[in-house]
Amino acid sequence: MSIGRRDFIKGGVAGWVLTQAPMANAWAKASSVKSKKIVWVMLRGAMDSLHSVLPLADPNYMAIRKDFVEPIQNKLLPLQQGYALHPSFKNCHQWYQSGQFLPVVAVASGYRERSHFDAQDQMESGLNATDYENGWLARAVNELGGHGLAISQTVPIALRGKMDSQTWFPSHFTASEDDLLGRLRKLYANNQEFSELLESAITSRDMLEMNEQKRKRPDFSYLAAQCGELLNLDDSASCAMLELGGWDTHNNQVGRLNRQFKILDEGLAQLKESLGEAWKDTVVLVTTEFGRTVKINGTKGTDHGTGSAMFILGGAVKGKQVLGEWPGLSDSQLFENRDLMPTTDVRSWKASVLHQHWGLSAEQLLRVFPDVKPMLKTVVA
């Protein structure tokens, strides 16, 4: 169900929930944890974790990624254990220093192929065998007894389930062109040459539109700010999903990721600002469908990979730590001799957040993620 922002803020969602007889008990249960929010940010296109959380202590890293690292080497933001954040993550690094941000390295879902769309669908479903009408976030919020919100024109797989989730998207932005591009991306998914040409054309178009400012676009900062405001003003919404595309960096990766990381970092800052006091009770999960190849390709980019990184942040997070087991970057340590080897399942970390932040029991977690066990690490303060 898609609703207007004004109606949402005025309390229409809460009224809608309360009028549904089957949800009366769920509402009563949710009221006890109504202040605890989870926001999931899905990065579509496969973010290169080796350029976001740089493993400087790995003896092979600089030899492999020297051309990518040298332009930013003197600006890197230090983390513990020999890691560093890309310099575009200025807000994230401030939150790290204040104990509200932590990255998890070498993570992946249960998917081991290289199709963006199949990987994204499986990550949204959260099951080894994708169920397109059964999303992980919908299952989780159902166990809590609340409801979810998608900043989207349609309900994404992650929020499809037994109970309806709400969607909100600014009505004055047209979706027809983006829908066409989405269809073309699917059509060219298995043709790297066409896919790269399409992404290059999209990048050129976006740059022209930014320069000419001929039309407004719902940029990530705007959508993140609206998401925070809606969550802050409606206690019955326990979780929300945002998404950000543009991570398929087959070419010219250094410059493209400089911009992408800044867009993500500034959007997360807008989310924090709009949440206000609710930030202290919020956990934000940032994940991507898979990582990218360790070695640089011939067009100064990287190709579809496996292991990546995720971010866990928010006022409720026990940050200032780097989690995950580093597998190494020698040839013998790579997945299929080309990718970062995943050492933990991204769903295990999500399950830990659901347990520690929302108090879901072991039995409830099995209904959300039947194929994994939660990580025994403290991620929520």
C-alpha cells in the first residue's frame, strides 16, 4: 500500500494498523519496543569492500590495489586492526570514533553466483531458495508485532509477507525512465559488454542532469531524510528499507566510488539528523548483494565478486570495532582464485541485531533466518 507523506505523518498509518482486527495483539506487543528502530540500506550493484574498508595490514593488499589506493593514501581514515575507511566516509568515521559505527569485513549471503538480480532477490528474501513473497524484514517485523516502511514505489521483496508493509515515495518524481533502465539492466545482466555500455550511458546522463539541473531527482539524501522523519513521527513503524544504486564499477572505479561513498555518507547523516532523538534507539544495516574481484581489470574497475563488507551503525550500536574474520588476499586464500573469500554470512549479523536490539528469541530467529545462526558478538550497546 502506497501512501502520501502528509497522511503518514498525520497518523494515518497508526490508524490503519489499529483498525485491522488481526493486528490488535501485534500492536500491543509492538508498543513495548516501539522506540527501537531498524533501517536497512540495500546497496544495489555490488559495492567494492576493498575500497571502502581498506585492509592495509594485509601484506598483499597494496601490491594488488596500488593504483586504486595511491590517489587517496594520505587521506585515509584510520580504524583498528590495520584497517582504514575511505576518506569520503567522514560522517561514518566520526560515528566510529564515538562508538556508533562498525564495519564487518568478508561477509556474503548464501548466494555464490554472479547475477546482480538473483543475488539481490536472495538477499531480500533472506532464504537459501529465494521466495519472492517472503522477505526477511517482513518476517522479522512480524515476529516483533510491528510493521515496516519501504521508501520505494512498490513493496520490495524484503518487506513482503503475511502483513502489509507501507511504501512511500515522492509523487512528483517520475518513475517511467527508471523503470525502463531497470528492465534494460535485467536484459543485459548476462552480457558484460552491453551492461558496461548501459552503465556508462546512465552515468553520463546523470552528470548532465546534475550540471543542467533541468529536473529534480529524489536523491539519496532526500529520501533518507524523509525516511528518518517518517520513522521518528510514527511509533508503529518499527523498520524501514532504503536503497541506493550505482555500485557496479566495472570501469573508472576510483572516481565513481569517491562520489558514491560521499552520497552514501551524506545520506546516512541526513537519516541521523531527521531521526533526532530516535537515533539513540536505531540500528542501521548497510549491505550489498556481493563484492567485487580483488584484482583490477583492464578498464580501471573491478568485476562481479563474492565477499564484501557491511556497515552497522546507529545510536544503539556498540561501535568503534571492526568485526569479521579476515581471510587474506594471497592467491590460495581467494574464492575461486579471484574474489575475497567470505568468512561469515551477512544474515548471521542481521540475526544478532534482531536478537540484541529487538529481543527476538532463538525460536523467532529460526523463523526469520532458518538457514543460519546469529553471530555471538555484541553489536548493540
